[in-house]
Amino acid sequence: MKTLKVLVSTACFVGMAVSTHAEESAALSIDGQEFTIQTAAPAHAENLDEVTSGWIYRAKETQALQLDDFDNPGFVFVDQAIDLWNEVEGSEGKACASCHEDVGQFAGLRTTLPRVEDGKVVTMEDLVNTCRTDHMGAEPWKYSGSQIIAMTALIGLQSRGMPMNVAIDGEAAEFWEQGRELYYTRVGQLDMACSNCHEDNYDTMIRADHLSQGQTNGFPTYRLKNAKLNSTHARFKGCMKNIRAEPYKVGGEEFKSLELYIASRGQGLSVETPSVRN
Amino acid sequence: MASGVKPRVKVPKTAAAGDIITIKTLISHKMESGQRKGDDGNLIPRSIINRFTADFNGQNVIDVTVEPAVSTNPYFEFEAMVPEAGEFKFTWYDDDGSVYETAKKIAIG
């Protein structure tokens, strides 16, 4: 009888622990700057009422890491990128700083990427590598390699706190539609689409993990899991492996369209680059 | 010298004399434990920060022995009493003999 009682009370406790709710989270504010972590969903995200930052679903300890730039391990990589920014490379004898001087001029850029130019989706990685090949005469960095992720974190940081605002009309419409198609297409041995977890089941537990909406406003994001910054494409790849699917190519057309579509689902959320997640 | 090593330190700029302040330090470092095997199947030699010290105006504040189980990018947070204006000096000792140093001034006021 006694055992039964204990079991019942344990069950209650577990039940309570599982129902972690978004509302309980404190507001996200870094150095006095307020972040929008919850806002009304844009009209084109037709199956969502509101969009929420992944920060909300993390444990208090993980959330706390993002509240202070010193505690945020992502800034180790931002510091490395500052060195890369000033490093002269390539046949033209130039560094990023030779043309752009202050990285602060890129405030706002992160909110509008990816964008469509001349019939192609252009990501920040593309912009950095175009600069390297065309203006510096240097080798392009590996897409989603550690250097380019650090650099996109440094450039993205300049837009921190600004609302995501990617263009999905005009030339971009066709790619946005492609991304949407990918988002809702079931793939892999588990036969799952992005939407099955991140739209139908966010804020619930998938085994030990608290599912988020899969927003990209915090990328590149520092993950405690691998102790480094992670790009959106690397995360997409990880998701696809989890559902036992053959991932698309990192830096390929599919992921770029998907990146555009998912970014558009987070319109209005503040850029949190570099965020901290588990 | 291991690559990508960069010390970061956070010390308040000012404090009242006798104040106890919180100091945060972090150094980006691989902290190769010596337990892992490389692609060729051989052990990767240990390469970690094995000692960390902080001094204030030449007086030792903290001296830490670091072992291989400490994670990558080791972070130390500790408190120190500031009796007078001066300079904190932080030193990290690498297995390969490299020494990384950084210093932060603190004023009274």
C-alpha cells in the first residue's frame, strides 16, 4: 500500500515537471536591451498563432548563459572572428577590415538574410565567401566550417535585438514556396516533416528534449552539446539525421530555400546571435 | 602553442576599498585530455591548461591545479577582496610550456 502511494506521488511530480510552460519564462534582456521572444505569428505562417524564440524552452541554467555576454560561450568565437576580420589574406593583400573598417556597419544585415539576388538565394555565408574570392583573392571558407560560422556570428551580432524581416515576395516568392514545400514534406525512415515536431508539437517533450518551434533567429547558436557554434545548415542536417533521412547538401539549394522559409516564420522575433542552446 | 587560445577576463573597473568583487575568467582552449585516439588510432597527446593563477599587485589570490577532466574553454569564477587600487594579473600555464597572460586594472572610487 505504502509503495503504491509513493508511486502515485512520484507520478504526480513527473506530471508537473513535464508541463513546463512558455509563460513561466522570464523576459530575455541582455545589458538592458530587451528582446522580443514571443510575438504574433506572421500571416504566412498560417498554422501558428504566435512565434516563440527557442530560448523560452531551455532550462533556466542554459537561459542564464545567454543573459551575460561574458558567460555566453559563443563570444569566444566572436572574439576569434574579430581576429579573422583583421587578418590579411589572399592575393590582393586585404583583410575584411581593409574595405569595411568597422563591422558595426552591418547592423541590420542579419535580419534580411537570406535574400534572393539574380535568381539565387544568397546567405551570409555566400556574401562572406564572395568577398573572399572576388575582393581579397583568397580561398573561400568551407561552408559551415568553423571560420565562416565565427564570422557570421560576428556580423550577425551587429543586428542583435533587431526584428527578423526577410523578404518573401517578388523574386523570393518562388524560393520561399520551395522552402515551404520542404518544410511540410515527410522524409526519412521515420517519415517526418519539420512541421511534425516544430509546428504540431512544440513545447512538448520528445523524450528528454523540450521541442522548440525551430526558429533561426539565434543562429549561429552555441550548443552545450558540442561546445561550439552551429550554423543553421548544420542544424538542419542534424534534424534530418534524427529522422533517419538522407540530409540535403550543406550550402545546397534545398537548405538555402528552407533557411529562407524558416527565417520568414520567425518574422518579428529579435535576432539573438549568438544564442545559447543545449 | 595550441591554436585559437584567447584569454577573456571580466573585472569591475572600480570598487570601494575593502570590497569583495567577483572575477570571471575564461580561456578558449581545446583541453585535449590525452584519452582520445586520432584517425590513425594512436593516442592524441595530452594538451591542457594545467595551472591557473591570479595575482593582485604581486600578491597571489588564487592558484588552481587543473586536471584533464576539466572541459574545453575552462571558466573560473572567484571572489577577491580589493584593499587598494591596482592590477590583477592572470596567468594560464599550458602543457606545451606556453604561458598566456592578461592583466586588468581596478580603481578605487
